[in-house]
Amino acid sequence: MLGSDAVSPAATPSQDGAPQPKQSTAKVIRAAVVGTIVEYYDFGIYGYMATMVATLFFVSSDDTAALLGTFAAFAVAFFLRVPGGIFFGHIGDKYGRKNALSWTILLMVVATAAMGLMPTYATMGVWATVLLVLARCLQGFAAGGELGGANAFVSESAPARWRATQTSMVNWGTYLGSLVASLVALGITSVFSEEQILAWAWRVPFLLSLVIGVVGIWIRNHLEDTPQFQELSEKGETKSLPVAELLKTSGGSVVKIIFLGALIIGGYYIASVYAATYLQTTGGLSSSVAFLSTCIALVLGVITLPISGYMADKYGRQPVLFAGSVAAAVLGVPMFVLMSGGSAWQAILGQAVLFICVSVVNGASFVTYVEMLKASVRYSGIALGNNVTNMCLGGTAPFIATWLIDVTGNSLAPAGYFVFCALLTLGAVFFVKETKGIELRTD
């Protein structure tokens, strides 16, 4: 299925009219995954380094206020994901998926590397904070065009019988990128002293983006566009303003995408990025244990994704979405009880279970989005719906979770947010038709 000899079902005619085989599906998946790893490493490393960033860029006598400032900057980037999604969705639907995806990775690398070169508050005062927030905004703008485009790219190159399985692998990139970020954060906190980290070592994770970014850019630049987009382009059926066509013909599908994505976005940021902080501030664990727990959860998520995709191909999208969201709603509070217990094994178990629930839903979500939308607005539709959810539930998740504990005094308050996201997804499942086995829409 994924070997180097596997090819996508369509073929492109050569100049003499003879059909030429398309690029292998393995190459398509590899390009999507590697690029997404870069994007989500860059986007996630800020969250994993939150406690260090708070000290360096948000000076305050109140540690909670500084951390809230850090997470507020984390959230600001998510508001830029919507215009970023619209912009890159326009490019992807009008000029090609490859063009859009090449630009998203380049902008993300530039923004992240810039963070690693910035002066801190001690050197530049409030202007250092301003520069950090601007770089986060550029990250958000670039990230807005990544995941939707990568999923559209792979799904349009995959055979119908394996579409969910292969599309689920795109989200390996989100998890592997976060995993690499978490491992780097773990390495930094394990190898260097706190004084060394605050003096210079905090810059290393951000500057590493240059190394892995070059690899991702090179791989994507050697791709061809998808058969469906090439067909649209050759027939002159691309839309002059894809987002307008999207809202006119597929607005209902966008709304469904927004609600379906609640758990895989809000729940994801609670179970991964915020959990690393929660285990330190509420669970009383060291940063090394917190990052180790997060790494284990991400590894289990990587394993779960293709299993979920395979189950969606075999039994349908709806049963998988239903099972994952019900499990998340039921297990959210008990797992947070474990995570706040103060022992390493409880932390690892609680975080892992939460993340597996998210991954089960994630494995079947994006293929469902793809199959709801026609080719001429597919990139725009996934990007818009996914990024509205990111803006409302993802970027604000760490901030709201920290704020809920501060206001209520209840260390389990973030569990309520996680369960709320699961219930939103569960409700949306009942309004989505089963799309297993259908041909992707072109009109």
C-alpha cells in the first residue's frame, strides 16, 4: 500500500499522448508528513518552552501573570490562522496545492528562527515582547495554510479504499513535530542548568528549525501537484475567488468541520501542549518528567492514528468518530485526577489515555472533511473550518485552562474544557453523513 512502487490512480499524459505514471503515494505522504513535522515543531516548541519564555519575555512579579502572558501570545497566533487559511486556501485552490504548501513551510521556518535570534526583555524591554508576538503572528499565518492543504494533497492522491488510512498519516506530522519539539525541550532541560537555559540555551530549539526546515522545503519543491487539481486546472474549472464559492455552495460543510474538529484541536492542545505545563504547576512534577510523559503520549498517538484510519476505511468514518468522542467525554475527568496525583506513572497514564482518545477521532476526521467538499474549494474549506476551530478552541486552550484554575481554585477545571470539546465533536457526528467509499467530488 505504501511502498515506493505504489502509484496514485491517475496518470498524466506526456507530450506524445502516452500516459505517464504519477508520483508514488509514498512520496506524496512523505512530503506531506515531513512538511507538517516542520510546521508543528515550529509551532509547538513555543508552547513547550512556555515557562522559560515567560521568564525571558514577560517579566512580572507574579509567576501566574507571566505564564498567562506567554499563553496569551500563544493564543494570538491562532487568530492569524484564519486569514492565513483563507490566503493559502486561495493559492492552493487557484494556483495549486504544491505552491501553497511550499510557502507555508518557508514562512514558518523564518518566523521560528527569528525567535531564536531575538533580544530578551532584559535587553530590549517591552519591544522584545512585541517582536516575539509579531513572530508568533507570522507563525500563525503560515500554519493556517498547512494542515488543510497537506490533507487535501494526500487524499487526492490516495485510492478510495485506503483514503482514510493514508490521510490519517498526514497527522503523523502534527504529532511527530510536537514529539520532536517535546524531545528537544526535554533534552535542553536535562542537559543544561536553569542558568544556562536562561542565558543562551533556550535559543537552540528555535534555531534548530533552520536545519529541519531546509529538508522539508527541499522535499516539497520536488513534488508534482495532485491529479484532481491538474484536471481542474487543465479544464479551466478553478475558481477566481475560491472562498466566495465555498461560502456560497458549501457553507454547511464548513460549519460541520468547525464543530467536528473541537476535540482534535481543543482536546489536542489540552492533552499535549498545556499538559506539559499542568504536570509541573499542578502535578508538582519536574519539567523532565512532564516532557517525558508528553513524549510517551505523542508516541502512542502516532501509533493510534493509522489504526484509527484503517478502522475508518473498514467500518466507516462515523463509528470511529463516535467511539473516540464518547471515550474522551467519559474519561476526561478521571484522567485529570490521575495527572494531578503527583506521581510519574499516574501522569503518564492519564495523559496517554487522553491523547489516545484525541488520536482516535483525529484519524477519521480529515478524510471526512475532504469527502464533504468539492475539489475547487477543498483546500479553502478545510483550512477555513479547521482554523476557525483552532482560533476558538485551540489557541485559547492553555490560556483558558490556566485561567480556570486561577479563578476557581479547582485543579480539575481544565478537565471540564476537555470534556466540553469532546461533547461538541460528539454532537456534530450526528449531523455528518457517512462518506466511506465515495469518489471525491469534482463539482
